[in-house]
Amino acid sequence: MRNFVYIIGSMDDFSSYEELQTAYFENKLGDRNASVFHIQLRESAGTDVLPLRHLATLVGRGMAFGADWCMDGTFGDLLEA
């Protein structure tokens, strides 16, 4: 199993992907408009056509969009946990 974290945050609260990542790693998301989604996938879920990291990104985005996030006006990033 491989573990991933998909983080997403509003461009109103973060000026870059790097700022979003830093806030996550320093545990300083606090009251900022951001969400974290944990993903666990079997290594065998990836294929030559859809590598595991890309599949994890799609799953993370699906989870975020299901929680009323969108791509417009946000920074989103997949991190391997």
C-alpha cells in the first residue's frame, strides 16, 4: 500500500503551491481555507497507462470536488505520505 495526501487551498489564503505545502508540513493550516484528504492505494492499482501517482491525484481531486472544492481559484497538490 502507498499513502498519499491531497491538499487544496484557496488562492485567497495562499499565494503559491509552496506556501500551501509549507503550511501543511508546519501544521499551520489553522483557520486558512484549506482541506486535506488522505488516500491509500495498492501498488497494483497503477498501470502503464495510469501510473499510481496520477491515479492518486485523480482520487484526491475527486474527494476534494466531492467536498465542494473546485479547480478555479485554488492550489492543489498531491504529496506522498
